[in-house]
Amino acid sequence: MTKIAQIIDLPGDRFRLEYDDTLGRKNSMRLDASTYDGALQEARTYLGINEQDLDADGNKWEMQ
């Protein structure tokens, strides 16, 4: 099963993360980063996604 996480670029150098939880509901959170690369790293850390795009439960993630 592939899960999707999307980083939304907001005005004023702000970013938001939207992702599906294990029940298929959308979650959203503000990222404390001033660049897209910083937002991507923060999102990956928060979701526990490793270099192989897998989380601790073995779920595959696609970052958009």
C-alpha cells in the first residue's frame, strides 16, 4: 500500500503538510521551514520516512 503526503507551498514562505492517516482520513499540519527542501525534510522526519521511502510499519510513501 502506498501512502501519499503532499507539501503545500503557502504565501509568505510557509508550508503545510497534508497526508492520509491509517484510516484513510486527511491530516494537515503546518511545517516550520522556510524552504521547500527544509519542509520536505521536516515532513519525512515527522512521518518517520527513511531513505527507501518506508515508514516504521513498512508502508511505502510518495511525497508530492
